[in-house]
Amino acid sequence: MASRKKCLILGLTVFLWLGLYAQNENQNETCRLLRKFNLTGYVEAENHTVVIGGLFPVHYRTMPTSDSDEEIESPMCEGFNFRGFRWMKTMLHTIKEINERKDILPEHTLGYQIFDNCFSTTKAMESALVFLTGQEEYKPNLRNSTGKYLVGIIGAGRSTMSIAVSRILGDYYIPQVGYASSSPILSDRIQFPNIFRTIPSDKFQSEAIVNLIRHFGWVWVGAIATDDDYGKHGVKSLRKKMELSNLCMAFSETIPKVYSNEKMQIAVNEVKKSTAKVIVLYATDIHLSPFVLEVVHHNITDRTWIASEAWITSALIAKPEYFPYFGGTIGLAVPRSVIPGLKEFLYDVHPSKDPNDLLTIEFWQTAFNCTWPNSSVPYNVDHRVNMTGKEDRLYAMSDQLCTGEEKLEDLKNTYLDTSQLRITNNVKQAVYLIAYAMDLLSRADITEDYRENVACPIIPDFESGKLWNYFRKIKFTTHDGSKIETDFYGDIESGYYEILNWHMDNAGEIAFVKVGEYKFTTSKYELVLPTNSTLFWKTESYRLPESFCTKVCSPGTRRKNRPGQPLCCFDCIPCEDGYVSEKPGQRLCEPCGEDDWSNPQKNKCVPKLVEFLTYEEALGYALVILSIFGALVALAVTVVYVIHRHTPLAKANDQELSFLIQMSLVIMVLSSILFIGKPYNWTCMARQVTLALGFCLCLSSILGKTISLFFAYRISKSKTRLISMHPIFRKLIVLICVVGEIGVCTAYLMLKPPKMVKNIEPQNVKIIFECNEGSIQFLCSIFAFDVLLALLCFLTTFVARKLPDNYYEGKCITFGMLVFFIVWISFVPAYLSTKGKFKVAVEIFAILASSYGLLGCLFLPKCFIILLRPKMNTDETVGGRVPTVDRSIQLTSTSVSSELNNTTVSTLLDE
């Protein structure tokens, strides 16, 4: 309420001045100011051409004023700021240096009027009004109380104060050069056309902080800012750039400018409860000081702080007693510089030189803890806030008098510390910026873009707005070789930040160790952090801290965002089968290629297991053995038949067909070997065709035999004349069947042949090498013909199974065909229910089982008689010759005889 009342009062004051001015013009009446502002500072305008104004925070704050509405008071200041006093002295030193130079404004000299703004917007605005009118007049005359022309202002410190001052000075086109005002809003030429800066805009600082966060792998970062333009706009810019970089701001709290225990506790509690271990502090050192005390009070030691340039090197914060809580702080700072002659100028200060120099007297009293004789200036005025939220105010006069013999060399404070001249150097460059613009104006030297609209001015009588054109695109080289160049918006176009890290030196003091740089221009940037930089982290392990809402997902998992939460808060979901994430933190799992599959960890694609029935495995090896053994048995039977080819049993029922059956069985069992091993296109074509032809040859040969038996049975049942079937017809049956099968197989291989394929459908983890049979229609046609032959064989032999004989060949063939059908009927469901190599094994087993069944049923009984019961291998036993006229004798399967023209005919089973 007090601050709001001050602003209202100040606005009312300006309104009254304007009203009085209008009344004086209309009524020609005079008026006077009721009171003067309580301002302190330095003025030197006599014998100088123009005056440069300056605003510096020589005090930390203003004292409270009376809330009475009857009397308006200008507040006093308290809390001496050694750093701000050094900035003020630097301006004096720089003006003195410029006046002594002959290459800048050789025909003119600069005066100054400098005020202490007490780090207060109220005091800054009071000073701005005095710059315009002085304290003796009620209307602006741009010559202030010195009577000299005001060409520009250096200041007014931080962004909030500069913005307030610009609202007043901007209307009168008075240039304002900021040395510490970094808020990006000041680049707005519409709102702030008169502001120029020697400090980089916070748009560069926000970009630098985001790059710093990315460099260290932090993704979950908190932010605390001052409740002013500097902090709010800085965090707003930071948040925007973090979002563009897929980083998350865990929380954003503000530090009140006017101490509020409730608001301060909100900020501290947010820090304590948040999982973010890295926090950006976008605040000025003066406003940050109460928050630091709260951090110490709550013993918060497990956080890493990222500092903005406003407090990274501040002696108010960088105290050894704060190191356990803020040690390892990393942040940005404007470049450090060495200013020749400044140290000596700073030491050249003493109260005895000017009894009216109240700032020097207060400096002396505060520095040496004494009271200057005959001085009314209180020493060591302090203002603290204890942890209970109550204010402790100390207004005291020291009992010890200052002697004047005190030595500045014995002091150790910020004023005399010239090792960290950063903002101090900006003050120097701000003064030079105005000086160089004045020098260009005095020479009428302006860029071609503005020459047509600019009339040659005369110093000191010129409009302030004319000077603006000389600020744009100004270039000059500083004392340390740096180049200063401003753009259209009044910002410096290029530069760099130093990256500092807080260490503790051997003397127990905090050292600002430079660990890198952030170089920038309007179009690009470069973060330089040497790998061997000695970074100190205030963690238990002294290693780089981690800051995350959820730890980055390991390879093999993917991120799944939590609804309603920031992107950095997510769950880690394992990748599905066939998908992998090879890098940490992937949002999506990537599918493996067709020939690859995910490993158990889901972090790498590995070649799929290749499955086919190999010769090396036990199953394949056993089937090969069975195939070879079956072929050897069939060949052994053939050998027996060849050796005993003249015996009745070997010759019975067409010996040549028996040999064809034996050879076809060899082909059938050996064709199963083609199903084993890695399939190729040629093996895919060969194995089905070979199997089909083997079946066709075997079944057609059996059909030739069964037809003979069928005719024998018909003869035995009929009482008619014997019908004989010549052996050549049986051979023709075999030939026709085989040729027809060959024709179909040839068309099959030419039109749509089988080929090797990689089957990944049954099991994704495997690639099954198998044969695509090509045309199912052709394949079905081929084996349907074989099935037809098998049915004919079964039907004909089933009909002839009751032929009386000592050797029942018809029954053996019937049993063999039953075995054949049982095997292949069982094969169908087994084949359809298996996958991969076992599917092939089932087919091989069916081939071998049916082949062994036919081999055993057709030839095992005959071989038993031929080898073990040779006495039974006679015509009488097997079946002899009988006269056909004796119809009382029954025909056998092996001795079907007919007598034609009273001759004896050989049996149907012989040639």
C-alpha cells in the first residue's frame, strides 16, 4: 500500500505541474514548488559545454515515510551500497578521462549531475523530474538546476528503474544509456525509443542459461525471480526458450520486492518440496538477500543454483558463511575488465576534501565504523528482516569518532575491490557511448541512411532527438580492445558472457572461477566449456548433479507422458517385441528390420534365429539315417530278387513290376533327404516332384499287380472261358501313369514353380526358411492323381483279397495300402498343426512311414520265404499249373491257368 501510495502521489505531482503550467499560460500567474526532493549526489556543470546525468544505487532502499495525507515527504535512503558508490565514482573517473582526451570532443567538455536513486523507483522518478526542471522551476526546460544542456542519462540501474525513468525522459527525447538494465522489453523501440544499453539483453542471457542447462543434461529446473520487470520478463523468456528445447520448468516463484514473510515462505517451500535439484535465480542481489537468509535458515544444502548476471559476483551474496548453501553456484557474468587509473581514483576519497559531500562522509563512517566529527549522517544504518518476519531497524551514531587518519588500504570491501570490474566497466562504456555520439554530432558524421533527414546541429543548442541517430550503429573500441557496436534497437550486437563457478579459495573466501564462455551475435551463439574446466559441485559426491522429474528412460523403454503433467514427467514403458530403443530417453521405439528381432533387453536389433531342419541336429540326423536305411533295405530286397530271380516266388505276379516297386521305394525314401537342410529354389522344386513321381511309379506298379489279382479273382468266380491279360498291358498302365504325372509336374515347374521363402508370421523371433509351393492347384492335382492310384490299388486288391493261396499276396497288398492310407490321413492334421522345421519333419516321417509300410507289407513275407524257408519256394507251394478243364480245382493268385486249345497256359503271374 505504501509503494502504491507513493506512485499515486508522484503521478499527482506531475499532473499538478502540468496543470500549473497550463494555468500560468492562460492567466499569466506564477507558482512555486512547495518542497524539494531529498536527493544526494554530485554535480559539476560550470565551465562545461553540456551535462550528462547519472543514476546509481548508492543505497539499498528508502526509509518509510509518514502515511499522513496532510504532508507529502520525499523519503530518505538507508543501507550504504559500496558497489553502487563505485559505479558512481567510475562515471566521474570516465568523464574526467574523456575531458582530458583530445581525440574525443576536442572543443567541448562534459559536466555531470549524478543522483543516488537508492535502488528505488520512487527516487529514480524524482531524479528524472529534477533532470528536466531542476528543483526551482515547475516546467521542463531541459537544462535542470545546473543551467547546462542535458544530453543524456547514464542509468538508472536495474530494468525496473530504467523503465520508470524512460516513461518520463522518453517524452522529451533524452537519450538514456543503461549499464545494468538487461530486460528484453527495453528493446521495444515503440515503448522505449530513448534507451540504449551497454549490457546484453536478457534474450541472450536466457538463451545462454538454456544452453548451459542442456549442456549439463538437466531437464527439470525450477526458477525464482524478483517480482519486477527484470525477473518476470527474464523468467518469461527463459520459460519460452526452455519449451523450445524440450526442457521443463518445475516451478516458478517470485521474491517480493517489499519483504513479505508469507510470499517468501511460499518460494522457500516450493524449493524444498520440488524434485528439481537445479534452480535458476533471476534476481538482483539486493532483492535476493532476504531469500538467501531463508535458505540458510531452512538449511537447504542439496540444490545447485544457476545465477543471473545480476548477482553472480555480488559481495552481498558471495559471503563465506553462505558457501555451504550456495557453493558450486554456476552462472553468467558480463566480461571482467581492468580499468587503468580507476583504483587510484577510488582511493582518492576523503571527507575532509568537501564537508558537504554527504555520500563520502557516509562511506567513511560505514567503512571504518566511526562517526565523522560534526556530522549528522548516521553510520551503519541497517535494515534486516529476521526469520520471524519482523523488521529490525538500527539507526545509530557510533561512539567512536573518525580521526581522518584511517587508511583505505586496510579496508576490504566491494568499493575498493577492482578484481571484478564488470558492471563497473559497463558504466564506463555507457559514458563513452554518449561521448562518441556527441563527437559524431559535433563533426556532423552520420550514416547515409539518416543523412537526408538530419540537419547539422550545433552544440550545445540542438534537439535531444537529433542525438538518437548517432547512437544507431555506433562503433568504437574500448580501452581493453573490445568492440562496442549497437543495432537499431539500441542493443549491443555481439559480445560474450563469462561462465563463473563458485569455489572456496585457500583464504576461506569465495572465488569466482571462470570455467567457460558464451559467445553470441544477433544470429548465432557458441557455448565454450573446456572439458578440463575445474567445475565444483556442492553435492555429496562432488559430481555433476542430476535434476529430473523422471529419470531418463533407459534403452529398451520408451517415454509415455503423464496426462496433465509437463513433458519431463513421464513413465518408462518397455518396448514391444520387435521394437527397440537404442538411445536413452527415446519417445518412440523403432521397429526392427524384416530379418531382425529385438533382444531380450529391447535395446538392440539382432538377427532373427533362422529355423529349418538341419542335418546337424538330432532330428534331422535321425531322419537321414532312416532314409538311408530304408533305401538300403529296398536295395537289399532288390538284390535278393535278382539273386533268386528264377525262383517261383520271385517270378510270381510280374517280376518286372516288383523291381519297379523296389526302385520307386528307393526314390521315395531318398527324396525325403531333399526336405532336410536349408531350402533353396532348386531343392524346393526337386523334392515335391521327386516325391510325386516316386509315388506315381510305385502306386502304378502296384496297380498293375492288383489288376492282375482282380482278373484272377474274376476268373475264379466266373465259370466261363478264361480271360487272359497280357503282361504288356500292365507295363502300359505304369507308363501311361508316369508319363501323365511327368507332364503335370513339368507344367507345374514351368508355370508356377516352388521357391524358397522366409516365413516370419508363425514366430516373430524366428525366420523360417521354407518352400512356397507356388501353385496349390498344380500341387493338389499332382498328389490327387497319386491318391487316385492308391484308391484304385486298394479297391482292386480288396476285391481280390479272398483268392485262396499259400501266399496271400492280395491280402499283403491290401494291408500295405491300409497302412499307406492310415499314415497319410494321420499326416494331414499333424501337418496343419505344426510349424517350422517340425512341419517338415512330419512330412518326412509320413514319407518314410508309408514307404516302410509298403516295403514291409509287399516284400517282407516273400523275402522271409526266399531266404529262410526256401523249401516252400516251389511251384506246388506257390502255385503250380492245373488244367483248365478240371474246374473243380480253385484258382490261386499265383496259379491262374487256362488251357486254350487243350494246351496248358502259364499262370497269370508269370510272363
